[in-house]
Amino acid sequence: MTDSLDLFERTSALLRTPSWLGREVHEEIALAFEPGDYKITPGDRWTVVLLKTGETVYSGIGPVEIIRRELRNSDS
């Protein structure tokens, strides 16, 4: 059997932001940690902060959302 079962599948997150190209178009930014490791604060400028370090990873137009991204072994 060449495929192995990964019992502890790694995940990271994608930050989905609006695009200047139109309402139905989004841009995605790869994030290094789990979705729960980030805090989104709406406002005139939406911000996304990495809770572990306090680093602002996004400050811009909104709305934004963070979605889970499954990592394949080749993505590591």
C-alpha cells in the first residue's frame, strides 16, 4: 500500500477578502495557522490579528472571512 493514513491531518487557513474586480470576486491569502488562531475586527478598515503574537495580518476593506484549508503532503 503506497498511500498512508495521516491521523493528524494538518490544516491552515485562507483569508478571503473582497476584490476591487467586483462583488462576486474574492482574493485569498494563505495563512499559516488554524482559523481559530485569528481574530477579525470589522470597522471602516477590517483587521485580522494573529492571536498568538498580536501581529496584524490584514487591514483593509471588508467583509473578510477565514476558512479552513486542508494541506496535502506536497503543501508542507
